Amino acid sequence: QVQLVESGGGLVQAGGSLRLSCAASTSIFSINTMGWYRQAPGKHRELVASIGSGGNTPYADSVKGRFTISRDNAKNTVYLQMNSLNPEDTGVYYCNGRVTYPPYDYWGQGTQVTVSS
């Protein structure tokens, strides 16, 4: 079992930046895809960005050019650098680790991001 622990959330003004971290309890080398999801109040959880073991990094259209995802396998950590934040980015951000075979999803407990206008 892999435990994921997010950190770095908080309250920030519009236009500001935050960097989220997701630390895994064991090696993430064997996890095919690491990703960040977010859930705003009253909305479904949505994919923000992911990074595969090959380095491909798809982003949600709403965050392209503002957010950057990266992974450091040596530190078992995934990061989400968030710049030019706006109130629509408010929500609980969850770290996800997805194994392709056998298929399994690991989830962190979430970290709150609040962007004030």
C-alpha cells in the first residue's frame, strides 16, 4: 500500500502562487501516473494535471500555462506549481497515484486551496 500526503495548500490572493507537494510513503517509481485532482464546492472532482512515468503531462484547459506538475522519483514526491491563481481555482486538491496493472488508484486526504478576489 502507498500512502499519499499532500501539503502546501492555503489561502492566497488572486494572482498569487502556491506549490503543492505530495509525498508518498514508498517509491513512486512503479506508479504509472501521478496526478492532481481538485474538487470545488458543489462540483465533481476533476483532473487538473497528471504526469506519466514517461514524462507526458496533460493539463486541464483551465490551468494550461499557469500550473506545472513535476515528479521527483528519488524523493517519492510530486509537485504542483500554481501561478496566477484565480478564485475559480479554489477547492480541495487531491493527489492521485494510478497503477495500470493491476489497476488501482491511491488517493491522498486532500489539501484546501482558497483564492480570494
